[in-house]
Amino acid sequence: MLTLSGFRTAKGFKLSQENLLKEIVDFILENKNYKYKILVGTDSENQRDKIEFISVIVVHRVGYGARYFWKKQYLPYLDFHSRLWQEAIFSLEISKELLKKLLDKTVDFYFEVHLDIGDNGKSKSVISELINLIRGHGFQVKVKPESYAASKIADHLL
């Protein structure tokens, strides 16, 4: 599966799937005294006749910084609600593949999917469906204002 291919470091260096996983695991093993959260989120933006999607994987060393990896994808124009669904689907696909690959590693972490939706604004009309989509696959889900992987980090990269 190519879901984890095409990710880059914060500085923009492209990583193979194997190197992405190595970077994540090495960061966690570097200091086992901390708790870790792995967060996945996606945000999008209109770009004339197409939509730019940025997905991020954040490895948060709770209380002591984080590392993030990002991936850019484009799709033809989508209406607003379809865009929100696609953001959730990209995050879900990445999460499923990432968790599958990390479960055989000797690292301890908490995993969340962050959606760039909230109770305020236009996204509230799809909030319950998207939360149920993610929870239905067994993942913890956060929405605004707690979904900083999607609403802050991915948004900043657009």
C-alpha cells in the first residue's frame, strides 16, 4: 500500500515508507521516559481548479516537543462537504496503515486522529458522521479546538 509513501520531514526531505517508520520509532526510543502521542490529521484548501490536501503525522513527546511529517496531495475540485469527507478519509487511510506498521515495533504510544471540523461554522453539519466514521474503525478522534494536528499544523503547511 502506498498510503505512507511521499511523506516529508518538517524541513521538506522526502522519506521512503521505511525511513518514515524508522524516524518515528527512533524519536520514541530516543527517550522512553516520556509519554508519546501519534496524531494524524489532514487539512485542505482550494487551489483554483483543484484541492490541495496536506496530511500530517505528528509524534508528540508529551511535555517536551514533537516531530512532524507531511504529505501533499491534489484532487480535482470538490464541494465543501466532500472536501471534509476526503480529509477524514485520507487521515483514516494513513492511520490504519501507520498503526498496522507500528504495532510490531517495540514502542509505546497513544494514537489519535484529528479532524479539522468543529461545532462552530459550516463543518458542524457533518461532525457526527465523520466522528462516527473514525470511531467505527477503532480510533480515538479529536475535533476543534483539540484537533491541533489538522487545524494548526496541517493548516500552517497549506
